[in-house]
Amino acid sequence: MQVSASQELEQMAARFANEAVQFDKQGARTNAISRYERSSEILLKLCSLYPDAPQNRLYMQQVENCKRRVKELKDGNTPIDTTETPPAKRRATLEQLILREKPDVKWNEIANLRDAKKAIEESIIYPVKRADLFPLGWARGILFFGPPGCGKTLLAAAIATEIDAVFYSVDAASIMSKWLGESEKNVSELFNSAHRATLEGHPAIIFIDEIDSLVGVRSDEVGGEVRARNQFLKEMDSILDKKNPTHIYIIGATNKPWALDEPFIRRFQKRIYVPLPGPEARREMFTIYAKNLRLAGDVDPELVVERTAGYSGSDFRDIFQGAQTRVVREFFEDGSALKPQGQARSITMEDFTEILKARKPSVSHQILGLYDRWFDTYKAL
């Protein structure tokens, strides 16, 4: 198999890094320093040749690790740990990339999104509760796509709460290990951990945010990325095998569905558009956010809903946050906060008006058109 220039550079960097560690363990400081520095130079070269590669941030972390170790060696400090890292410790490295604690998000805390909720119930909730009613199997690959800040992560978290699942929340970029050659092992261990959870009687949800950075179309790929993608494809196929029904669900979220590679698109049997909140959703959100705030009698919910057309869910939350901050700032600036019994005033309609003047929607009409066209082409509810 032909090796690309990027793969060759990555392999060279890994080789120099491994040699550096071996010399470091032997106490050969001069040789260790030269290998650490050479590995750093190659990684920096990789970043300059492929500036858009998603794992560049992790390569830079490796460069910083090498530089830090070189400084320690030159200063004569901190001997390297020469003991073999036990398997439990190696797994802990992956655990640092994964949020396994199930988030406390209830189904009724997500405003509207009825089409998305219906598709999720049919694909996950009903099969978990009554798998015997699905002799032909059920969808286990689900893609949420849409503008940022519209509830994709909240949906995944609420599903985990609803079915009492073990929840793995992974940033796709972070799974590209800072230790070269470990990316595909991280992917494999992620799925192995999910399998162990199901053997213990728990459904498992693997939620991968910004999945386009892992399985997107690439014109230039470096070796670690290729291996991680191939491993992910292999693991997905094992999960989606109809002959092996399992309650492991892969949920991917992306703001750029058009960047996904075709082989991965078809493996997400459900492709669900999570759009900007409509009027009804914004009414629900108004109720959710207002319940913990003091609003003056002149606040008109319908007027707030009307003026926030085109705003994302996170934009809407930020408007409430901004209005409350405006009240708190006034409270501190007039000295009331220093009084023992001081209390901030209620939020008024004027507060909302001023915040809306200074805060515009974060999603453009042009980008919304791209989502609509992609949905028309690939919809699968």
C-alpha cells in the first residue's frame, strides 16, 4: 500500500518520539533531547503543510509536551517514569476524553422539536422498551444536523435520561489522541466500553459532537486521521449489523452535514434536521427561562417571541441572560448591592428591547438555505 507524504511524516514523528522516550528512560539526555526536538519539528511541518487538518490542535499539544520535557531535561529536573503503564491507566487516558456521567436533561425540558422527538421515540425509546416488537431491527445510527445552538446535544442527553442509558459524550477532534498512533485505539476502546455497558444490562449512547471533523470529506488526510476513520467505519458496521441487534446507539451531531463523507451518511439510518425554533418553540422556551427570573408586569411574551424570529435556541437563552445581566449591572452600579437587604429590580420589557437592539441572530439566511437543500436530498426521519 502506498504511503502518502503526510502519513510518512507522521510515522517519522512517532518514531522519533518513541526513540526519545527510550533514551529518556535510559538516562541518555542528549540523545533524548535531540529526538524530542526532531519529533516536534516534523509535527510543526505537518501542521504547516496541512493547516486545516482537524488534529493539528492535538499535534500542537504533542509539540508542547516535547518542549516541556526538553526543558526539564536541560534543567536537570523530573526523571521520566520508567515503569510500564498498566492497562487501567491507559484506559484512563481515554476516559478523560469521554463524559460518561449521564446528564440530567428531561424530555419535557426541550422545547418543541416534535418531528425529531417522534423519530427518536421510534428509533430508540420504543425498541429499548419492547425490542420484541421490532423483528426487522431498528435504527442505531442517528444524525442530528442543523444550525448551532438549536438543541442537538440536549436531544442526545435527554434520550440517555429517558432510557436510563450509559452516555458517552465525545468531541470528535479530541478522540484523535495526542499520542501518535493511538487514535484508532481510542475509537476501538470507546466502542468496547459501550459493549461492556450493554453486557451489564444498560443501553449505551455514543454521542459524537462535530462528527464532520472525524468523518468529513478530506482532500488531504494524514495517517492518524485515516486510521481513526477506518476504525470508526468498522465499529459502526458492527453496531448496525442486523444479525446482531444491540442497544448501542451512535448519535452524531454536525453543523455542516454537507461536509460528511458519503459512506458515513448512509450508515446513519435516521438523519434528523434540528432547525431554528419556530414561534411555538420560542413560547415554550420563554416559559422555561422565565420561571427562574423575576419579570415585571410590562413584559409581553408574545412580543418577545415575535422579535426573536430567526434566533437560535442558544441566542434566545443569551437574550434572557443579557437582560438579567443588565439588571444586575445596574444593581451594582447604583450601590444597592452593598445594602444588606438590597434586591435587584425585575426585568422589564425595556431590558429585552435594549438587548435585542445589540444582539442579532447568529445564523444567516444563506446558511439556512444550505440546510434546507441538504435535508431535501438526504432526509430520513
